[in-house]
Amino acid sequence: MATNNKPPQTLSISGLRYQYPDSKWNLAVDDFSLSEGEITAIIGPNGSGKSTLLRLAAGVQPLSTGTIHIGQNDLKKMDRRSIARVLGYLPQSTPYEFDHRVINVVSMGRYAHLSLSGFLCEEDMNIVKQCLEQTDALSLMNRRLSHLSGGERQRVLLASVLAQEPAILLLDEPTSALDLHHQVNFFDILTRLVKGGLSVAVVMHDLNLASLYCERIVLMNHGRIVCDGTPDDVFQYDLLQDVYGGDIVLSKHPQVNRPVVFPRFEREN
Amino acid sequence: MKRPITPRTYLICILLYGAPFLAVLCITPFIGGETIHLSEIIHALKEGGWNASAEIFFFQRIPRVILAALVGGTLAVVGASFQVILHNPLAEPYTLGITGGASIGAAVAILFPWLMASWWVFNTVQIFALAGSFCVLWIIYFISRRPEGVTIFTLLLAGVTVSIMSAGAIMFLRYLASPYLLLQMDRWMMGGLDVIGYRELAALFPLLLPGLGILFSCMVELNHLTMGEELASGHGVDVAGVQKRVFIGGGLATAAVVSMSGPIGFVGLIVPHTVRQLSGYDHRIVLPASFFLGGAFLVACDTVARTIFSPTELPVGIITALVGGPLFIRILLNKN
């Protein structure tokens, strides 16, 4: 694992306030830090501020009030390249117009480590290959992006972010467009990665998947963190009911002791 | 394990585009309406005896070929870069309305001949065209500027709007013009590469060189931007900075070229796409290859334009569209 030799770096946020110029909606996170070597799920209804929080934390969107630290370093004072060397960010969507080969896309992840010319040396190439292996995408190396399925595409993009050799991964709905099998497959890969020492935060909509794969779940609503804890802490009837609206049923996964949730079903006749 | 691109394969690829470019540059000065004799040119060089062939060759053909190569190459490079940062395959150097501004400037200079403003290497029409271009660049930059960079969508719409407004303004200027001036204006709007001697050519460089330099310094980052601003930013690219550099570099280069040769369409649109079809989407290759292919293409078209109805000349824009269009469609069909 390429990240083993790095000192542990955590992401911590304090006193964060953010408001889009054209609305009253605002995001306020007073104190939040990412746990090391774990997958943290960030869940909440649409418009609860999950993606905005992630973009601010990744430094992709400029921060107005508050501080974000990566290890000892203030994110505001770091340039993009040095951020990219410790923090990987996978956005919700990427455009398709340019039909690159997989190997070229993953190589792009090395940008922050390269000289100006952007040519990869042997060592960079080994890292790229390793990242493709980690995401089960090595066989896709010479394919074109437009010839990949949704699941393959997400694995390739993850590999390109891993090629940055980050200590922290922030993923924005990486599995929302995938079928059940590929979602599980993607989270299996993430589970392997966190065992190697990575800290991962995933914005997601599938609560049951979050419960199964994540030790820690952060529930957001109206730009605030309303609950932050284990799946059992978050999967409370009143809490979920209140945040998501609509009636729900809580249950246990048949195999493992993790809570799951379903919408209440009543036939209308 | 194959690396995506090594300095060696890169160099070979550039040479494959560069060699035909140089070949076209060497051959085309010998082609034209007036027959020129190689023996006379050699004679002139050796013995210093000046003659008609040498005069045409050195002071008409060669500067013109150089101008066509620079204009074609620049338009293609700017087109390739704008297509990436604007996320629009239809983008070309003129998308941002620079030509509109330049045309207004040129039209004003032609309409009011008493506006003598030549300075240094620039003549009056050029100076007004440059001023028009910079006004447009400033306006659309001002409109689409945001704290986190420029908004691409606004930039695109502002550019198109400014183009349409310019068209209106030019129609008004045409309405004012006498038939004789009208003809002059029309000739400018059609674009042309007639240049005599090297002094005019020199007027290209003060803006063109920095412009192209800036664009070529963004090649690696352009690759990242093809995958979207957010992923690029996550990979460590200073997205706002790159957008700004491409905007300024492309603006300078286009203004330089348009003020000199008027609007010559199509090169900036089809050449980059052709290069991408031929050799992929790595912009470290696309940019220089576009320069070579665009240059060679415009030199070839201009050779046809000045030869086919000799002794009169066709505006080169007619040839680029009529020859380039079908060629481009052929390439698109090949892909499928």
C-alpha cells in the first residue's frame, strides 16, 4: 500500500460557516474531525449540505469563515498541489466529452507529484498500476472511458484519485448510479483501503449500505450535523423520521448486528 | 507495462506533425500565379543581382507563407484550448466575440480614413482592430468574473452575445459607408493574408508570442480540465488560474492574428478535432500538433486561393470552408 509510509493526517474542521450568495441557506459545522482508518458515511436528505461540506473540506470550493486543518496545516495556506498530495477528492460527476484511455486518466492523479512536463517515470507508473490493482481495474487499462460501464468508470476514477497517494479520501456519492452488486463491490474496495491506513469520508444516500460498511455515520439536515455516531446511534426512529420525513420501519440485517431502515409500506386500497 | 506517453514517443509524435508542416512551408513559396525560376533566385542570392523572381519569392511569397502558417497555427491552438476550458466542442477562437470587436475597430478605421493612428509596427486598421478586441475581452471578462475564477457558462453566453451585438454595430457602420469604403470593409471581413515584406509581419509578434507562450504553458493542465473542474482541482490543478491564463493567452493570440488577417473561419474549429481524431486527447500533443496542422492547412488553402483564379485572388476563408468542410466530414465518417 502506497500510503503506509506517511504520518497519519486527519482532517479537522472548526467554526465553519458557509452561505451561497443567492440564498439564505447556510452551512454551519462547529467541530468535526475525520476518524483515521475508518469509513465515515455522511448522510442526509437532498440539500442538507453534504456535498458542500465535502467540497469545502477538499478545498475545491473556497472557504469564507472557519478553519480546516489537514494534520497541522491550515488548508487555506496550502496550495492546490500540496493539498492534493494528502487529500483525494472524487466529485459527484465528471464530464464525458473527451474520450481518454483509462491509463491516461489514472496517470493524471500523479499531477501533484510530477515536474512541469507531466511525464511519468518508472516509479510513477508502478504507483498507477498499483492503484488500478487496488480498485480491480487493471484489466481496463487500455480501454476508453466511453466503453466502460458505470461501475468500471467509478473504479477508474477512484484509482486516479488514489494515484495522488492521499491519506484522506473524500468521495461524493461514488455509488449513487451503480447497481447493488457494484455498490457492494465499491465498498469492499474502500474497506480494503481503510485497512491500509486511509481515512475515508463518503457522501451517500443508501442508509443501509452506510450502516453495513461504516463504523461512523454523520447525519446532516438543513446545513447542520444533527447526529454523529455509530450506526446504532443514528438509526433512531424519531431522528430519521424527523430528518427524512415519511414513515419508516427500523429492523436488523439478517446476517450481522447492524440496523437497517425501510420506508413503511401500506397498500392503498 | 507501457507508459501512456514517454518523452521519446512524444518527440516522435511531434516530428510526425512537424515534418509535413515544414515540407508545406518549403514547397508552397514556389507555387503561384507568377512563374518563378529557381535559377534566377539562386543567381540573385549568389551574385546579388536582383530580379523579378527573387523579388516575388522573397518579399511576397515567403512573408505570406509565414503569415499563413502563423495565423492558421495560432487559430488552431486557441481553438483547441478554448474547446477544453469552455467545455464546448463548437468553441473556436472567435466564440468569445473577439472577432466582433476587431471587426468594429477595423470598420471604424476604414470608415474614417482621417483617423491616422499608426504606431511602431502597427498600422491604423490594426490598432483599431486590436483596441476593439481588447474592449471585448475586457467586457466579457468583467461580466463573467467571480471570486473563484470565471464562470465558463457566462463567459460563453457573454461571448456569443457580444458577437451578435457587434454584428449589429457593423451593419450600422456599413449603412454609413460609401460603396468604395464598403468594398474595403467587406474585403477585411472576408479575411486575407496579403502582406508585403517583413515589416507588417513583425506587427504580429509583440502579442502573438506571449499569447502562444501562455497557452503552451497550460498543456498539462488542459488535460486535467477535460475531466471537469472539480476532479482537476482535486488532482491539484489551480483551475481558476489556468482558466484565466488560457483566457488571456488565447485572447492575446487571437487579437494579434485577427487584427492582421481579419476573420478566417473554420481553421480553429476543425483542426483541433482532426488532431484529436488522429492522435488522441493528450493536449501536450494536441496543442503543438494543432499548430503544425493548422499552419500547414492554411498555407495550403492560401496557395490555392491565390493561384486558382490568378491573377486575382480569392479570399482564403472561402477555400478553408469549401475544402476543409468536406475533409472534416470525411474524417468524422472514418471514425464511425
